Amino acid sequence: MVKYRKATVLMGGVSSEREVSLRSGAAVAKALREAGREVNEVVLDKASLDGVQLDCDAVFIALHGGYGENGGVQADLERLGIPYTGPGPAASRVAMDKILTKHSLISAGIPTPRFCVVGQDDSAESVNLPFPVVVKPPRDGSSVGLTCPCDKAALPSAIEKARAVDPEVLVEEYIPGREWTVAVIGGEALPVIQISPKSGVYDFESKYTAGATIYEALDETPLTLKCRETALAACKAIGVRGISRVDFRVTDDGAIYVLEINTVPGFTATSLVPKAAAKAGWSFPETCARVLDLATLDTMA
């Protein structure tokens, strides 16, 4: 049943993921029109909705990073009383912050790699994890600033690269194994997608360079089912609703670790969530329409 006929797709923004957002937004707008919806495309050039006309039944958020994922646009849409896709402001803030996400996961008993936080005034000497480690900014997306130093000598430069994005730096133990991701739409965990970067590290270049990564939709096994169940538990731990994507590392002996939760995942026809939806038998227009019709306000949830 169609819930919202008139949609606004928000895209662009001022984060490091602006170009990715523009691609996602354009793809979503096209797909929603193919699904029979009336669509208005809004490209933001600021972290605000001030002066933006939103004549619609609901907003499809395709703003990656920053204002689009940290609860900012969600709070503004709450004040305007316009339903929107994805979780509310509080859950968005937690999911956008990988450190807060980890604490929420640990409190819920959900496995996540061991980690430490290198503060603005801390040095690489404060890191007490075995090498290799994964170094990343805790509040950015698309693996911007992510590196995987193999020894202590490479750690300071890795921290400085991440610190150029965020003054705090998250350092995680490296989990050998496979990279899996699970899309969750409307409380349903979709089939697992396996991500195999040819470089061995799923960084920005591996994500956005054609042919740099192999993606495979996996058939159901006891391990993929466990991963899907864990994705649902992770979303529940943080209060995520609507649409999300949960990223994992899976060891050869079947241990799974949640890395992070993405509340505004990429949404071009070749992005991870649509790949999982296709494995479940959903077309791209149908997937976009399903996500739109899950739009709500915290007061309506």
C-alpha cells in the first residue's frame, strides 16, 4: 500500500561525502518516479534547512555524513513535522559516532573489535593494541581517513591522517577474515553481501574505484543467518529504525564482530543495500518506495 505519494529527496550537503550523496539522491529520485511517486529533488549547500521549501508528504534522506547522519537534519525535520526516512535524531547521533556505537554494542553484549581512543593531545604511544590495527576518524563515513598500519612505526602517520578529519581518532584491533554487511529495512534483515577489496582494505578508493572491489550476495547458511540476527540486535541496541546497514568482520572460525551502523547508506542502483534487496527479490524502485513508506517522526514511531 502506498503511504506517501509526494516525496522530497534531500542530497548534497557539505560533508566529505557530498559527491556520493548527489549520486545516491539522483538514483533514488529516478527510482521513486519509476515507482509512481511525485518527486522533488533538493540539493543542499549548507548544513541547514533554513529557507528550503519542502512541499511533500515525506522526505527521503540521501545526505551522507555530517548533517545528514548526525541527527541534524532529523531534528530539523522533527521541528517541521515532516516524516523522514531512517532513525530519529538521538539514534542518528549515536550511530554516526563509532565510539558511542561501540559502547552501546558492548552494553548490549554484541561483539565488536577491541579499541582505544587517541585524544587530540594523545600520542601514538597511548595505543596498546597488537598490530596490525585499523585507524579511522570516529565521526565520518565512506572510510575517509581510514588506514591499516601493520607496525608501530606506521602508526603516527596513520593517526595524523585520521586526525585531519576528526581531532579524536579511533584505533581498533584488526580482525582477520571477511567483510560482510547486512541491510535492515523495516525490521527485516536482508541477505548478506560479502565485500572483497582487491587491495585487502575497504577504504575510500576501494569503495569508489570501478573494479577495485568484488561484491557477492551470499546464500543463507547458519552463519549468515546469525549475522542477520546480530544486525537486528545491533539496530535495536541503538534504537535505529527504518533503513540502516550494519557492517561486520567475520573470522574463518565463524566469529562475528560489528564494526558500525550506517543510517544513510549509499543508494545508487549498484550500492550495497540495493544489491541485498535484489538478492531478496526486490527491484530498485520497489526498494526505494519501501524505504520511503517507512518514513516517520519520533512522535509517530
